[in-house]
Amino acid sequence: MAIILKGDKEIANVPSIKAKSLRINLNEEIYGTFAEIGAGQETVRNFFRAGGASGTIAKAMSAYDKDFSDAIYGREDDGRYVTEPRLKKMLTHEMNLMEERLRHKYPDRMFFSYANTVTTIDFAKKYKGHGWVGVRFQVDPDEDYNEIILHIRFHQTEARLQQETLGTLGVNLIYGAFYKHNKPKKLLKYLYDHLDKDIVEIDTINFSGPRFANVDNRLMSLQLVKNGMTEAVMFDPSGNNVLPAAILYKKNVLALRGSFRPVTKVNMSMYQKSYEMFLKENKVNKEKTEVIFEITLSNLKSQGEIDEEDFLDRAELLCSLGQTVMISNFKEYYRVVEYFSNYTKNRMGLAMGVNNLVEIFDENYYRHLSGGILEAFGKLFYRDLRVYLHPMKDQDTGQIIDSDNLRVHPRMKELYKFFKFNGKVVDIKQYDPESLEIFSRDVLKKIEAGEDGWQEMLPEGIADLIEEKCLFGCAVKQGKEEAKQTITSKEPEQAQK
């Protein structure tokens, strides 16, 4: 056992990597293969060194030569090797061999296949390295296989250190698969046993199989950000977690930030109008454009601790509208732009309301930066970026507020004028005037109170989905059920009369 310390505080007694490997080796029911490409055979090495490995390892291999790799696993359509499809082919191939060659010999053993395909840091230290890691496993010989697949990004600057990190992570994953699969949230945390979060990042993870039938992978994505394992995650309209790099690579990106609690007509109007304007920009190709609906962790925590059911309700609605969703730990907009810039140099757009833009020009927003607001704006606006501003209606005066008459702090006026007159801020002109009266907080209150009148404030089909699945509190459904019960309870009394 090892004692993990954070600062001077003891966190927990955690089994050492040797102890974890040995426990698996001494379990006579566990038997499997290791296939590791690109960073040495670092995971299986831990099992060999722990002792008793012959009871666990059916085969260990590494096909470094591309021709050998293609002959074993097949060639990828895109010719790449460090990809999720490649990892899945490795897992499938190795597991099929296990079943074909050994199932008759070991009918009562729990088979597993561990694989990784990784590229470590290059000599020029230009590319830091990343990879896909996965395990396919049984927890009952008569049960179908479960699978955990994740993507990692290295932050270390030496290949040797990255290899050691991969070996540790691999042991943690296999150990967690067999001994912590019934607690997937905790399993995520255990992946970092004996690892610091600043040396390796997990930015995508997906669970599948009978033991994870009730696991919502969007919720697992949220845990990655919540636990500080990564700063942003994405899931597609089907609800599956996707690799941000795969979505953003060399794309034009239009992002909308909001609470989407729930998503309203004004949100969709802002999206549709800004998207139309974005596609008319130079260098913007529709086929290479990605729209991202972003929710920040701070927004999810606005009511205190993160309400996971509330998060899933928001995700459910956005996915139903066919949107790609990003959950991030970026409070400031410039950090969102910086993040996108890691994957693309193409044109970017931010669609936002007046209040959001005013906040961007608030100096207090950047007190943590040594260069203050100028440093933030240098990071934000030097990119090929444009802000699409949706107008706001003043609730007291009825005045429509846009880029021409919004008010920023007096010290920020000239800075704001500079960016506006240089075309960095443009107004959404073709907006729906009626949508300016819609506020998600008002819609939410009506839903929770079981009132009518909120349905027409939402995009088509969303109100039906909220009522059908009883999202954002059950006041709507409860109100109907209570009314039904009240009528039913009065019927005998009225009959007597």
C-alpha cells in the first residue's frame, strides 16, 4: 500500500502499481492479452515485474512496423495509426483470438484484452504526444464483454517519462476494470493513482457493455472536467463522447455559450442568424464548419453543487436539436478561443448577447491576469475571430440595445470602439423581435411551478420532450396527476349528491 499526499494532507491508502499488478496476477480467473504500439510495452512490463505473470498473460506483443501492424489489424482508411478505430480493431482482433484458441481450454476464466496505440513526444518537442488506451473484459465467463476506451494527452517533455506514465495508467485501468467496475465515477479517479493530473490529461472516455448499461457517458464526460482531468469535453448529438481534436481539427468554429436551462427560441435564433452570417465570411466553408454549444462548469455550479440530473436535462434537449455540446472549465471567453486554437487556425466566431459582451469589457473579469484586460484581449482578438452580437431589449425602457448603444465602463470606451470599428463585433440584424422577451430563467420558473405559457417560448418539439421525460422538475407532470386525482376523488362525492 502507498500513502498518497496532496500538499501535506494524506488523502488515502492506495495500492502500489506493483500491488495492483500482483493482485491481478494471483487471480486465477483473470487471463488476457496485451497489445501496445508506440510507447514500448510499458503496461505489461509492470505485470512481468510483479511476479506470477504466467497466470495472467496469454500473449504480449507490439507491432511497431506499419506493414506488420497492417497485416495483423488491417489498414485504416485514413492511413493513421493513433486513432480510436485502430484501437478498437486491436481489441477485437486480440479478443477473437482468445476466444478461438483458449475458450475451450479455460471455460471458467474471465478473459480480457488490453491495448494502446500511442505517439510520444518527438525529438523537436513540437508534438507532445497522445494516444488511445482501452480494455475489453469480462467479470463473468458467461457474460458478454465490457469495454472502457479513453484518449490521453501527455504534458511531460520526455518520451521516457511519458512511457512510464502510460504504464502506470494502463495498470490502473485494468485494475479498475476488474475491481472497480461497479463504481465508474470512482474508477475514473483511480486512473490517476500514482499520477499527477498535470502530466497526463484524459479528455475522452466511453464505457460500454452489460456492466455499464446504466452509465451515461455524458455524465462521465462531466466527471472528467469536474475532477480536473481535462478542461473541456465534447459529446455529439447521439450522446456519445467524442474527441475534441477530431471535431475541431482545421475547422471553422462558431461557439455559443449559455446555460440552456432550458434551450429557448432566443438561443436558437441567435444560433441560426449568427450561423448564416458566419457562412458568408471569407475563408468559411460550410463543409468544414462546426457549431459548438458550450456550457461552463461555473454555470453548472451556479446553484451550488453540480446537479447531475439538471445537467443531463440540458444535454438531452441540445442533443435532440442535433447539436454538439462542450462542457468546459473556461470562465473567460479568451480561454475558449485559446482552446479552439490548439486544433485549428481557421476563422472562429462567438455568438453572444449584449450582457456577455459588456462582461468581456469589464476589467474585474481579468484581475487574475498580470497583464489584465489587455493581455486577455491580445489572446482573444488577435485570432481570426468575430463576435456576432444578439440585441437585447431593456425591460424598463423598451429600448433595443445593440453594439451601437450598449454601455461599457468609461475607461473601456475607446478600447471597445477600436474593436467595433475594426469589424470584430457585428450585430445580428435579422433577429426575431418577439424572442427578446424570452428569458430561460422565466421559462424555468414556469416549468417548476407547473404554470402554462412557457411552451411557445421553446423551439419546436422541446416542450413535448420536457413534458414527456419530466425534465427540469416534475411540476408539470405532477400538476396534471394531482389535478387528475382531485377530479377522481370528487367523483364519488358528486355522485352521492
